Amino acid sequence: MSTKRIDKLVSLLPHSNVLADVGCDHGYVGINALVGGKAKHVVFVDVSALSLNKARDNCPPSLLPSCTFLCRDGLGQLQTDCAVIAGMGGLEVISICSKASFPPPCLVLQPNRNAREVRAYLQTSYKIVSDEMMCENGKFYNMIVAERAVSPKQLTELELEFGKTNLLCPSEDFRLFLDKERAKLKKILCDCKDPDVEKRLSLVERALAVVGGKQ
């Protein structure tokens, strides 16, 4: 099975000898990575045995020798060239990465929420090389690629909030996100004056000013 989101995640993966698909669920990201030649071996990891069995069942028999299935919570002592963690909350992503005995040289992340916190965590020991937004079926997804770095560059406030690549090379999806976010926040402020909402709106309008300068 393939979707726009899965295809995008696979396209962002580097070529790896060993890829970890953490929280693999149906396993489509790892399977497509094998089919597309992005990985020679994939370790499918999920805390749910049911999900892990689903990934195993979805995997073509010819690819099974290139697969390992681990029922566990996170990376543990697993050593990989890259880990993809997609479809879970940002705080959970941070927990998984911070508990890894051997932090992967490369991470491909798609947090469902708390993307700012993920970026803040990454900049302590990773360089964010790509950070862009895509939309599928009306839902927006942050796609972050990071590589281990000794002295990673610190992100600005807007980069932490919205992603470096989004601001440097804004896509139509990102512009749409900002427009929708501004409209939503303005509607909230019509009903009540919330300092947090006002701060968020200020950040969105600053981002729109940056994006507008690139049109």
C-alpha cells in the first residue's frame, strides 16, 4: 500500500544497510523502503504484537529474509544507520530517541503534534537537514530529517515553530497551513482574548511575512 505521506517518508530516507521502522504499525514505510532499494535490511519495531504481526503479514514473502520483527518499546540497544518514526506524538518521539542506547546517525521523523518540542530536542545533538510540511486529505504533516552533529546550529524562534525548510523554500502546502492557522486563531480571538493564542498568531503572521517575501 502507498499513500502520499508514506511515499514522502520513503523518499526522505537515506540509503541504509539497516533501517529501523519504529512504531511500524502496518509496516508500509519499511516495506516500501525495501522494495525501493532504500534499505538492505529493515527492523520493524512496535510495542504492539498485533501491529507487528500485521507488518509481517503485509511483507511480501520474498522480502522476509531482509526483515527483523521486534516487539518492544523503542530502539533500546538496537544499532541502525537510520530510524524512521512516524505517526505518533512528538513527546513520544523524543522519549524513544532519548532512551536509545545507540542514537541513530540519521532520523526521519513525522510527529503528529509537538513538532516544536521535537525540533528543540534535535538541536541538542542533531543537525536538521530538511524540515517541510505536506498536506494529505486536509491534514498537515511535518517531515523532519536530522543527522547527528557535534555542534548543531541553533534554530531561530520561527524555525523552531515552523521548520527551517518551510521558511526557506515554502511550499503551497505550507502557505495553505499558515492561512488556515491564521484564520483559526483570529476566530478564537473574536470570542476570547487568550495571551497564548495572541502569541501564536503573532508567530504565524511573522512566518507569513517571511513567506510573502519569497513570492
